[in-house]
Amino acid sequence: MSKVQTSLRLDEDKFAEAKEILKSLGLNFTEAVNIFTSMVVANKGLPFDVKLPTKEFKNSIEELENKNGKSFKTTDELLDFLQNSYMSQHFIESFNQGKYSQA
């Protein structure tokens, strides 16, 4: 397989940080770019989802930034909230209607 040389313009700080992270993984930057390129070819696209954030997600981030998010004193409180939340109830109803299958 023949190789081609290319050049990239990257943010200097991010490039340095990426190289350090890759080094800790036993990779150099060129190897990482080759892995990424192979994954693009294998996936016929980016090897991860690229999506615009939903309105719900944006609202959640804004809520957290404004410190209006729900907080819990214990994990039991959190688990109780999750078990009784709308989404949990919606999932249970959908599951019972056969919309989801057990793995």
C-alpha cells in the first residue's frame, strides 16, 4: 500500500494535548490519523454520530448552567426519582406494549 503525505492546520494547544493523550495510549499522531481514516472507510462515514443538539438537550444544559437542575442528597433519592419519572413510566408502558424487546 503506498503512502501519501499531507498537512493539517490544527489548534496548537489541542494538537499538543492530543499528542500527549495518544502517547499514553501507545500511539503517535500519524497512527491515530490512520486509524481514524480506516474507520471512516469502514463506516462509510464518520465513526461517531454528528448531530445538532436537541431543544431538550439545550434546555438541560441551560438549566445546569443556571444551577436550576434537580439535585439529590442521596443515591436512593436519585433512584426513586428515576423510577417514578415520566420517562421511566413511558419506557415501562412502551416495553409492556411490546415496543422494546428483552435482550
